[in-house]
Amino acid sequence: MATVRGLSDGTDPRAEFLLEQIVDAIWSRVGRRTRALFLSYHTSGTAIALPVTELCRRAREGISRLALRALGADYYAGN
């Protein structure tokens, strides 16, 4: 898991707990219709570096992918 600025020396157990809460809060908004995640690496209000590695890992495992080649379409557009 990533680190939180100011808590990154590994001595404060709140750091990992906070990051887990952030991941869970963001992931709770992902549903069956979610196709992409768009987020900033650092939050502007707190300068916390979001755990994007963990979020990307979850996305690869949980967000379905559209197999465009399998459709056999020349063009594809979505909304």
C-alpha cells in the first residue's frame, strides 16, 4: 500500500488504515456499469498521494472489458 505524506515513515499505523479507507470509499462507487476510473494522483486539498496502484489492480480484476476485436465491427462508439 502507498504512503500518506506526513505519515510515510512507517511508524504511524493510521497511514495504512487511512489509505485502506480511501480505497474502500472510492471502490464503493464502482458498480456493474463502471467502465473506467478517472482520478488524480494527489488530492488538491490535502496533498495525499492516492493509492492508485491498488485502485488499478482492483479495476483490472473487477471492471469488465469490452472485447472490441471479438465484435468484428469496423467502428464502435459508446455513450
